[in-house]
Amino acid sequence: MTSTLQQEILRKLTSVCELSPNVRLGQIMSHLDFLSQDTFGLGLGDIEDDQLLRVLERHEAELLRRHSNVA
């Protein structure tokens, strides 16, 4: 069974993908790994789920800022 936190992570990942329609999933994951290392000093495989959610929220916020600057 998927936890509530994991469900939220999946929702955020979906949002990030929708905000980046021309970016491959592997590229998104690579960027999330970079952000994870920048934020926590650890790669995606070493962080906790709550930290992953924070990384996704950071990336989503960056993408939303870019989209608002374009519009």
C-alpha cells in the first residue's frame, strides 16, 4: 500500500512532468538528483521521502516561476 506521503510525491512528480512536457523523465530524475545533492548533500537514493517531497516542491516552484515569467 502506498503511503499518503508517497502519493503526494507522485502527485508532485506528475505536476513537474506536466510543467516540462518536452523534457524526458530521465532528465527530470537527473535534475532532481542534482537538486537533492544541492539541498541535502545526498543523492536521490539516499534521501528520505519527506526530503524527496521538498526537492520536488523546489523544482515545481522553479518551473512555475519560469512559466509565469513567460506568460
